[in-house]
Amino acid sequence: MTLTLTVSDEVRALVPGFTHLAVEARGLVNGPSDATSSALLDEAAGRLAARLDGRTPDQDPHVAAWRAAYTAFGAKPSRTRNSAEALARRALADGGLPRVNRLVDAYNAISVAHLVPVGGEDLNRIQGGMRLVRATGEEEFVTVSGGEETVEHPEPGEIVWCDEQGVTCRRWNWRQGPRTRIDDDTTDALFLLESLTPMTRGELLAAGEELAEAILKVSPGARITVRDPE
């Protein structure tokens, strides 16, 4: 069954030019990072360095558009960076990109190579459809702090992804909750690529197709569907 993704009219009005692309993958076999997933990350870091050519990530036009989007809903983009910028900064730092697990490594590599936010959700942990909305402030976001589960609430007007159980990602694509994240036990997943103008639909689709190829490299035999950009 295909997961339903809905973007509210309020979000569309606040940030025109938003497009998302979903990649569904089933029959996955995940596990600890390995030579294949590490190679994807190393290649992506090299492509990022070539793309920026000495500039900082925030000077890239697509990252700049995300910073403007964050400002539009009241976030401070230098303190709560979108996921693509945060990963890019790590890729350029001495420590390099983190190794998480094979599937997360694969989608992080695509995020860095294309400077596009990419998220991964375990399909079997999503409750109902997913919606991108402006929060009322009453929604629950379950996270972990100091090793203990804790409940936070988004700020009123904050853009969040949520399902029927609560918020799955705060500040658009800043911080994902642990409930739906991909781990070693994940067998079915949704990968979400999010773009703003000036990134074109063709560029977004190319990133999605490359993600499908990367997933097959780390999990051969997976059944993958790349949905049309919306």
C-alpha cells in the first residue's frame, strides 16, 4: 500500500516552489555501515567539494533557499540548519560524514552530493499518512534526551512532518524523531527528497533515481519505486 503524503495549503502559501519526491523501498536488508556504504559517502563528499569550489554550503543557491524558508516560519537557520546544510558542513569538516547504517549512509550520500534534504522513514512505524503542516504547538514530538524518552511540542507556526500519532520531524527536516527512523531492523522504508526553487524537477528526479541505485548497492534485491515529484 502506497503511503499518502500531503502538503498543507498553509505551507504551500508560505513557501512557494516546494516540491518533494518519494522513493519507496521494500524487501530491504539493512545492517551496520560497510565498505560499500562508506564508499558512497566518500564519493559524495568529493562531489560536494567540487560543487562548492571553495564556497561555504550556505552560499549554494539551493541551501540559501532553504535558509530563507526556515526564516519564513520563524526558525533561525544558523542555529537550526536544514538537514542538507548540516550534513554538508560535516562532510567538509575534519571528522567527515558519520557512518550510521547502510541505508542511512546511502541517503545521506545523495543528500550531500546533490545538496538536497533527504529523510528516511520506516514504513512499518508510520501511523496513517504523513502531512507537512504548520504546527499549532499542541502536537507531541517524542524524542530522547539524556537517555530518557521525553515529549516536546513544536512552536506554533513551525513547519513539521507528522502522522496520526504525532510529529515525526521538527522544523521541516531539522530533527527526526526516533519512533520512525530507519534502523538495522528496517525492511520497508520511505525516502523523502525535498527541494525548493531554484532546484528543478529534473534535478530532483535525477537525485531520486540515483538514490534508488544507491539503495540497491547496499541492499541488493530491494523492490524500489520512484514516485513523480509533487
